[in-house]
Amino acid sequence: MQTVWILGDQLHRDVSSLSAATPKTSRVLFVVSTSFLGSRSWHRQRVHVVLAGMRRFALSLEQEGFDVDWRIANSMGEGVQAHCEQFGSRSVRVMEPADVRLRGAIGKIDRSEVTPNDQFLCSSSQFAQWAGTRKSRLRMEDFYRFQRVRLDVLMDGSEPVGGQWNLDHENRERPPKDGRAWPAPSLYPLDEVDKEISALIDKYVPKVTGAAWNGLWPTSSAQAQQRLNKVLAEVLPKFGPHEDAMLSSSWHLAHTALSSSINLGMLRPHDVVHAAEQAYRNGHVPLASAEGFIRQIIGWREYVYGLAHYWGASYADHNQLNATMPIPPAFRDANATRMVCVSQAVAGVEQRAYAHHIQRLMVLGNLALLAGVNPQAMTAWMRESFIDSADWVMAPNVVGMSLHADGGMMATKPYASGGAYINKMSDSCKGCAYDPKLRTGAKACPFTTLYWDFLARHEDRFRSNHRMSQPLAGLRRLSDLPAVQERAAEVKQMLAAGTL
Ligand SMILES: Cc1cc2nc3c(=O)[nH]c(=O)nc-3n(C[C@H](O)[C@H](O)[C@H](O)COP(=O)(O)OP(=O)(O)OC[C@H]3O[C@@H](n4cnc5c(N)ncnc54)[C@H](O)[C@@H]3O)c2cc1C
Ligand code: SF4
């Protein structure tokens, strides 16, 4: 009998290693590695979503008639070896991992027979071929159009539906002030599997953070499909215009909260994209919303996956801005700061292992960039804290897009901004101890102070970047730069001490 080994982010019946298997031909192996679980601190919901997802998938395969080996072992390799010895398996079929480093390691595991990863619409070799045809930068917008055409998504023949490829300019509205309601994700009732997984976590994960599991995140394809159906009916029609906004009254606005389900394999990107396109073609969703959402999936998501593999494992080690600050206490404790925007984002991470894109990029990432938080420490913190984390998605998003630690390989200019941007796009500043317009003095917004200090510190590096000429011209006009830099030094000390 053939063994099929399912990894924790391959939780779908149709993955390439399993799609043709039947209970007569194959036994299915799941390995829970206790050394991996014990190697770092984890958000309780993050570790629960993966283990409960694996467990539910294992049980559904048992119901289908498969002989399932649910194995708790010190390491993955040891688990596979013990399985092979017990069942006399000569080879173990496993789908290529999405994670860059794990992909390198898996082929080295004895007796493994690797099938191609089919959880992305553009494989890493297709991406490499596309990248090889580019004469200049690997721009997301070019990749997105390449994907639209080759996948025939939102196309009228050879032209984009509606005549435009990208309707993002319609999607940058400020937060609405009308107190409207945003469709909230449903909770899934807790059951025996959740109890079993909570006990497993108590036993094998010594360092847990964050709130207890409350059923917010889907842990099976069926639950994920329910969430997708709700998204299509209620969220997608609103998706887009307020994508960049942050509101204290809603942690999700019109974000879909689908990333963990897609990254763990419970939903297949093709199905998600097809459903969104259908919703547009049925007249249920405006084009700007459907296009904006589809761009996130076939554009951004596939682009970062492609880049992560194209640039390889060492990409995650970049630190071109020589950033050395450890993770500040404010990221681990929402009460360790008076910065309302940061405290709100961190409270969301504590409560549900989630912050939406703009909170990740323009609050947490921006602060880390400006203050000089070490990119590898930031990646590690996000990896253990976020419900949807994975190395392929974090390396380009954290090291590249957010912290500009790759020296501009991914983003032509750093996503750096002072408090004015957060003030424009959120309602956080109103109740804050700091003032987004001030750059010096005890009430100065730390983002505003650190923004000018960041530009001054890296002026030489950015001088030849024409996209930075305007901010640098602003820097040269500052009459109080020494006072700003003095305040910036205080701010960084306070941030590191948890007193900001
Ligand atoms: C610093 C930083 C760290 C991030 N870390 C992660 C991470 O660990 N895991 C993760 O999946 N995403 C990550 N992202 C990307 C993005 O923020 C999340 O995918 C998104 O916030 C998930 O919430 P959602 O499902 O509600 O997304 P929505 O706003 O509803 O977007 C829909 C979907 O588009 C996809 N998507 C959108 N933007 C991106 C992107 N930049 N990269 C990859 N997929 C994208 C996701 O699958 C997402 O579910 C990160 C972004 C930044 C700036
Ligand atoms: S004033 Fe500054 S720190 Fe306070 S909420 Fe606004 S941007 Fe954040």
C-alpha cells in the first residue's frame, strides 16, 4: 500500500499527492512534530487552526474509509521513519511544500516521492519562466495582467472586462463616518475535536500567547466554504472602496478573513476566484469589488509565492537597512503603549491572531521600519502571531514590502509614512495621547518624528531613487531636524522600554 503524507497546509482532498488515492490503494499519514511545536512561542489560535484543521481532515479521510496514521513524533523525519518501519512502506508520497525552506528539506527525507504543489495557480517554475522574460523589475501589475490573460479571468476576449485592468483608484476611500455595519464572520461551534486539540496544545506547546480558541477561524474545507459563501453574499459587494481604511469599531471592515483557509489548503484559489468572477457576472458584485478581490488572489498572493521561490531561502535573511531593534514590548502587549493605532492593531492580534492588511503594513510594519526593528525578528514575531502565517508569504511581505530590507528588490520605495497618513485613513488619532501633526516634544506622534529621522538616517541610500525625491526635498526644508532627531532617539528608547 502507498503512503500519502499530508502536511499541515495541504488540507484538501484534491491535493496532487492524494487526489487519485483511494482507501484500497493508500494509507494516509499525518505527523505532528512536537519539537517544532515546542521550538518557539505560538499564538494559541494559530497553532489550533493548523492542528484542528489536520485532525478534522484526518477524521474525514477515516470516514471515507482510509486507514489514517495520526502520529505524534519528535520531528517530521522521525515520524515518517517510524511510520515506514511500522507499516513496511517503501515510499512516502508527499506534495511539494509551499514553504521555501521546507521544500528544500523534504526531498532529503528518506523514501519521499514528491508531487508538484497545485495549491497555487502559477507554479514556481511558471513564475520563473515569466520572470525570465522580464527585462526590468518584476512588477506585480505586469504579473497580474499575465495571470488574467493566461487564466482567462475577468476577460472579454483579449481585453479586460470593463476596459481597465486595475480599478484600484476607486478603492482608496477614507473610513466612512456614517457608523455603518460591516458583515461579521460567523463563529463555528466548539466540539470534541477542539477539546482534543486544546489538550494537545496544553501538552506540547509550552509557550502560548493570545486569547483562547473561540471558533472564529475555519478548520475544515466545509467550514471554509461556508465562510466563502458568506463573503460572496455579504462582504464582496462591499470589498474595495475602504480597503485602506482602519476603524476602531470594526476589526475586519470589508476584508474577507479568508487568508488562513486559503493558505492551509481548505479553499483552493481557483474555486475562490471562479466564485468571485461568477458573482460579478451574475450582477451581484460591482466590477471594482470583484476585480480588487481577484487581484489580491491571482495577483498579490501568487506574486509573493512566486517571488519567494524565485529569490530562494536566503531572501528572508536580507537586512539592507541594518535594522537591529528587537521586537518592542508594544507588539506583545496592547497595554504597553499609548499609541492608539498600535494598541488597537496589537489588541486584534492578541484577540484573534489577525490584523488587516493596512494595519500590518502601515501601522505595525511602518513602525518597525521607521524604528529599525530587525526584519528577521519581525518575521519571527509575525509568524508565531498571525493566523495565516507561512514563510513564502511573509518573506516578501515583511522583509520586502514592509521593511524594505531587500534594498528595493520588491518595492521601489519604502512604505514609510508619518502620522498624517494614519490620521487620514483611520479614526485612531482622535483619542490618542499623541498629535499626528507634531514632530517634536512629548506630544509628538512617534510615527511623525520617526519618519523624518528615518529619512535623515537613510538619505544617502535613497538619494538616487527618484521616487524618494519629494520626501527628501521635504526633509531638506525641515528647520528643526536636530530637535526631531533628539526626540527620535527618546522615542526609540521609550519604544524599546515599553513606555511609549
Ligand atoms: C507585514 C505584512 C505581513 C503579512 N503577513 C501575511 C501572512 O503571514 N499571511 C498572509 O496570508 N498574508 C500576509 N500578508 C498579506 C495580507 O495582509 C493578508 O493576506 C491579509 O491581510 C489577510 O486578511 P484577509 O483574508 O482578510 O484579506 P483580504 O483583504 O480580504 O484579501 C483577500 C485575500 O487576498 C490575499 N492577499 C491580499 N494581499 C496579499 C499579500 N500582500 N500577500 C499575500 N496574499 C495577499 C489573501 O489570500 C487574502 O485572504 C501580510 C502583509 C503585510 C504587509
Ligand atoms: S497620533 Fe500617531 S500614534 Fe497616535 S494614533 Fe495617530 S498615528 Fe497613531
